[in-house]
Amino acid sequence: MRGVIQRVSRAGVVVDGIQISSIGPGLLVFLGIEKGDKGQAAEYLAEKTAGLRIFEDDQEKMNLSVLDCAAEILVVSQFTLLADCRKGKRPGFSAAELPEIAEPLCDYYVAQLRQRGIPVETGQFRADMKVDLVNDGPVTILLDSHRTF
């Protein structure tokens, strides 16, 4: 499971011309589910996401987490994070989990964040989404559950 975490001033998702979710200051998480991922990967990524100390304290040091700041999280599923670009010019997506397996894992990741008391908004699984964001910093962090176990 891969997560691209961006600290944002604001972010939102539009589907078919309608805004379906938005957050103020917080984190935008693009989440990719890889074949073979299980609940343990979602739990690990949720714990890391919630605890990442990437918000500035009063001395302008990245020392606070989303929990410390009472910030929000917007989670957007994105299978393209699993793109394999090693051969040719067209990315391959064979490492991405099937949608019917990936969607419940994405929902489980969101549930894990909410269990920690974090307000979470989401995109729409399998939709053509327009994501609008203002990256704060910019701060962008890559998390990968397969680099830990």
C-alpha cells in the first residue's frame, strides 16, 4: 500500500462537476492499493499518517501531527501510484489490486484514521475525479507499507 501525503491549506474533490468533499488545513492522501495488501498494511499506513510530525509548531519546526493540530484528512484512491514505468513509455498497472478488493481496503484505511479521532473526507472510488489542492510548504511525503514488513 502506498500513500502520497501532502500537507495542504485546503483540498477538494469534484466528480461530474459537483464538489463531493473538501477540507481546510490538513493532509491530502493519495492512496494506492497493491496486489496482496491486507488490513495490516492499512493499519500501518493509518498509524504513520496520523502520527507524521509534518506540521509546524510555534518555533516553525515540523514537530506536530495532524492529531496535534486537530486538522482534517482527505483520502483519494489512486491506483496509478502502482504504475510500473520500467519498460517502454506506457505505464503498466498489473501491481494494482483489483477494484473489488481495493475498495474495502481503502475504506478500512479511512476507518482506521477515523478511529483515531481524525475528521476524514474521501474521494469517490473508481470515479473520474478532479482534485484541487493548495500544497502547504510544499510538504509531500511518500509512505509504502512494503518497505516496513
